[in-house]
Amino acid sequence: WWWWWWWWWWCGRMHTPLPVWQRAGRRVLPWAFAAVVLVLILVGGPMKLIAQDVVTNLKYSAPPQCTGRTVLPSPSTAATPYVSWMRKISSRYWSEFCALVPLRTTEFSEHLGFERDFALKTLLPSLPSFDSVVDQGMIKRGSRGIVFTAKASGIHLDLILRTLRLFDEQNAEQLPVEVWFSEPKVPDSHPLCSGSRPEVRCRKIYDPEGLRLTEVDIYASGYAFCIYAIALSSFQELIFLDNDAAPLRDISNIFSNTKYLETKQLFYADLWGPSSSYFGETAQPESPCWNLVDLEPYPTREMESSVLVIDKEEHWDMVNLVLYWTRFGQLMERRAPRGYQAPVWGDKDLWRLASLFLRKPFWIGIPVELGASADVAEFERVSIGQIDPDDPGRILFVHQPKVLDAPRLPGLEAGYIREFCPKHH
């Protein structure tokens, strides 16, 4: 390359005509180079994922619980009775799991029978009653509140504070708030946890003076942390809000909504359904999740768990089923304990699947794409809106992007509902 460019420069300086092959090279090589770069960009990402899967398969080893590298806490170790039950379930699960032959499988469809049997024969029959958990002081009967999760640093805290200030502007009823952290120390210096917001309680999931959970009991990271916060919150009825789900009006009256009172849970759908060209895996007819819940596929959307309303007393079995599906990485880890690729992306569809598994009715709101142009041809999605169950013609939440200006983003002038499934359920 250096020689070629030197030759071009020298011939140009001396006004010497370039040879034919070099004149052709000047025209062809830049385009060839650009084509190579484009191919690397388009193919590089998928090839990297394929390579990672190959390496992962070659390096597969049994979970540490099956090899003695992880010692499970004894149920008698200092803990609340409910946490002691969780530890008994862990011990029983890994005892039966590690006895599976063969231990490794590449398809979730080959493993889901074990998950169904364990949930129906071991987990749910032994589940402590909701009354017993109330007696232990873990949940306060009749309480209502809002639950968030956050990291101890970064924009998460400011986003939650933004949401609380929106409630102030709306003159909303001041519901109690719990903000959950997985770090050993809460950010006491931040206005959220400093005591300046008396309705806010900042909680640590690994609190030696609280539930006395350890990282071996539950590993609170990523999407799983949201499920743990919902399950372990002291509220009986709660609204879970993602940090980037900004309310447009008072949401405290959502507990009196007729749809909520009918089923004691409200879900919101994601954009994707069975006719989506990408995403929407659990809504596709070929998803193994339909076999897990023992249902024939029907047209539906996936769920968006950034907003969730639930009564834990009414759905105590479902809460613990979702908790169980999360604790051992069976459904939502990229590489599950038996080596198959998990069928669920993140936590969002576990609630819908658990409702189907237990045959519980639920309402799910259709999402609205929000953008800057009323012209369909020029429409570009900027955000996602979730409808008001009291008035389906209004948007109640604006979800995404993670900016402090939401929900007052410039250009949110139009909304569309895309038909990603033939019928809405």
C-alpha cells in the first residue's frame, strides 16, 4: 500500500502518466476496501455471536451446585421462615436437577417437563401461605405503594426522583415508595434516600437486619432484580415502575380501576406479536413456552414489564412461580444451567407466562408508538406509550428513552398502534 501511494504521488509530481493497471487500481481499490469494511460490519456481529455459542458449547460444564463448588446455605442459618423455605426449595431443586441424565441438553423443549413437574409437585404445594408471610412482618396487609429498583450511582436515582416530582406536579395522592438496591450501602447523600422525601424508603436486598438473604439465595442483578423487588416488597398491592416509565397523570387511583378489581393485576403489552419479523419470541407459535404453560398458541403480544400492577395476596402463587423461574436461571439466562439457550429475553414475559401456567385471567394494555409525525410514511418512533385503563383514549405512561426530559420530549405529536397480531388479547 505504501509503495502504491508513493508511486501515485511520484507520477503525479513528475506529470508522468500512470500505468493502466494503476489507473484502474485508483478506481477499484477504494470501492473494494469499502465493500470489505461493509461486509465485516454486517457479518461481524452475527459471526461473533455464533463463535461465542460454539465456544460456550465446547466449554459447557455442570453448574457449580452439581460439583460442590457452591455450598447452599442451610435452612437453619439465621433467616426469616420464608427465606428458610426458599433455601429448602433450592436444596431440593439442585438435588433433583443434578440427578438428570443427561445433564446437558441443547433445547429447552427437552427440559421444560422437569420445570413443570417441579413447580406443580414441589414448589406450589409447599408454598408458605400469604397469611404466614404477613405474620412474619415481611408484608403489611392492606398496604399499597410504588416499587422501583436502582443502582446506587448514575442516572437511575435522578430518573426516580423525576418521577416523584411529576407526582407532586399532578397533586397526586402520595403513595409510599420503596427503592431497592443490590449494593451493600444505599446512597444516603442523594435526595432520594437522604430523608428529604419522607414517603421514600431505600432498601437493601442483602440486609443482615432485614430478610437476611445472601447472594447464594438470590443473585440480584440485571432483569432478575426487578422480580426480586416485587416479590420481597412490603406492599401487598403495588405498582412497579421502571426508572424510565414516566407517568403523565395521577396513577394512585389505578387500584380502584374496574379492570384491576376484576383480576387484581394489570399488564402492559410490548410492541411485538406473532407476526413480528423480529423479537416477539415467546409469542411466536413455535415457541417452546407454549408447551411450558400447556396451551395451544393463540395470537397475543409479548409483555412489557416496565409497568406492572398486582395484588400479591391474590396472586401469591404466581409471584413465587415467577420468583422460582428467575432464581435458577432456567428461563431468562442466555445460557441456562443445562446448556440450552433460554427461551425468554429478560424478565418481561415471565409474568404473562406464569398467569397462563396457573390459568389466571389478566388484562393487558395495547402499546402505542409515539413519534414526531402524523404522516405514516414519515413516522419515526421516539417513545412508547401505555394507555390509561380508565380512558383507553389517553396515554398514562411514556416509556423510553432514559432521559430526564421525559415525558416532555419534543415532537411527541402522534401515536400509532401497529397490528403485530391479528387479534388483541
